[in-house]
Amino acid sequence: MSITAQLRGSVRLPGGGALVHGFALESRGDGSCRALLRNGHELEVYDLHELLAGERAPAAVFPLPWPGWDRGVHSVGPEGTFAVFSGQRAVRAVGAGGETLWEYRHNCWGPELDHPHTGDEQEVCRGSEHGSCRISDDGRFVWAHVVAEPESGYWEERWVVLDARDGREVARLPLDSAAAGSNHLSHPDGVHMGLSIGMGQDGILLHWARWDGEKLTAWHLNEGLDRILTDVHAGHPGFLTVEHYGADLRLHALDGTVLAERESDPADDEEDPPYWDYGCGFVDADTVIASTAESDEDPERARHWLLDAHTLRIRGVVTYPTGPVDSDVRPLGDGTWLTYDDGSGTLNRWTLASP
């Protein structure tokens, strides 16, 4: 079945592919969406809906603490008054005027044998490994994936909860990981936080936790599983994951119980059928959109699928009025989703066409 999409908004946005293919889009439980885009030595913050409506001026601009460091996943406070950056050797909070509010030091993500640091905080060590951070929706805490301090005597990664006012550590969870990179996913309930840790060919680790002000409670989905945490929705009881190599999509209850599963295109009779891309999630509480665009070298065969958000039953393939769209998708949870045209540098927002 073919389901027609309708264009809701479009803007030419160089670098905007990070909103669809990366982690530059920060959504919060109140429905707000911010685009966090690097421009030179600055992080520009846009209200996504205003940007698509034609407002080209950023809502806030923060200087990058380490201009030579181009990794890590950063976060901006719910009011836009401060940002927290995930660096190679520190997590740092920066105010709207560019002033350092606090810094939480940790071990280096890119250590080298017999390589002492020079003391220059702008030094960037070789290696692509990085952590991530996320400010809670109420702005009170910062969740960060870091490397333990050197005195621990061995490599240990940690998930820490910091007081957003001063960077004081209030809780920590040792992690059995050797990350290439990570990202956080904030649950719209304002209580739970998810962490997905990519370890390259060694797979994916997936953790959930909650901090009640006194106790950190955490659990994971890592026993024989290899799942990438992709999305969650305020109106849905579960969360969505995709298998590391795109073999299937799954809906889980918050405790990890599998509610539904969908393998890649069951109707494809090719010897090498397409696999699910990492870009998938909730269009709304009842609809999931998923992509098999990247797995097929022919852009004319790129497909975006709509699925029932409770059973993962396939409803149909999306048809675009502009022709095939070979981009990943990034759903916004409000009935719309984003795609990005690399050729024209255009960010597009779509919805389902009215019947």
C-alpha cells in the first residue's frame, strides 16, 4: 500500500544533515525541539519550528570550549540559558555569555601510550572515541558518559549524574563498555534517561536509569542482545530499538520486555534484502516510521515505511510528491518527520497527506 506524504516546511540549511543522520536534534518532553548546529567555533541553537517557519537567526549561540574538538554529543538547558559540552577530558557548562559555569574533569577519551598531556586544555589527542551528555528536562541535572579518573588504575567508563548548578557528582554507575561513542535519550516522563553506547564491531550496549534525588536505579538490555535505542514517545508505553545490523525493529516495555517485532521487508524476494536503517521512531503515539534507504545502493529504491506503533504491522510505503527520497528519517512525534537532501542542503518536514 502506498501512503502519500505532504510537505509541511522546508529550509536550506547547510550542515542540517546532522539533525537527521546524527545527534544534533534535541527534543524535550514539552514538545519543544532544538537544532544544535556547529558553525565554526560556535554552537548555534535554533528552535526547529521557528527555523522551518523562516526564522534564520539562532535563538542562542555558545562558544565551543575546545574549538579543535569536533566529537561528543552536547546539550542545551530547557530555557536555553546554558549549554553543557561533552569534551575529551571534561564535561563543561557554559553560560549564555560564553563564561564557564563549572567543569567536571575525567580521564581522556583518546589516551596514547607514553603520551603525557601538555597542560594545554585545547590539546586534542588522537582517536575518535567520545562520550555524551544530556541535561534533564527540568534543567536540574546533567547525565554524562565519561571515563573514570586515572587513579582507578584501569580503564573504566561511567555514567554519572551531575548537579546542573555546580557540576557536583551526585550519582555514578560503572559501565562495562569500551565506547566508540554514545548518545542519550531523555524519556518524556521527565524521570527516566536512556543511554546507547556504540562499541564498533563489538556491538551496542543499552542502559536505562532514573534518579529520584537520593537513589540511582539502573537496568540494561545487554544479555545476548545488540540493540540501538532509537526513540520513545510520551503517548506510548514503550521504546523502540533496531538491531545493530538492521535485522529487525522491536518495541519494548520500559523494563525491556519485547512487545512487538518486525524483521526487514518480508516481501522482498532478493537474495540480499534491505535492512532497517538506524533512523526510525514515532511519528505519533500510534505510528512508527522506519527507513531502508541506506541499505540499497539504488536511490530509486529507497523506501520509508509506516508501521503500527503497537504491533509494528506494516501499513504501507511512503510516496513523496517530489519523487523518491533517499534520506534517513527523523520523526518529531507530533505527526511529522524530517528528511535532508544532501545535494541541495535542504531540510524538509513532512506529514501524511489529508485523505
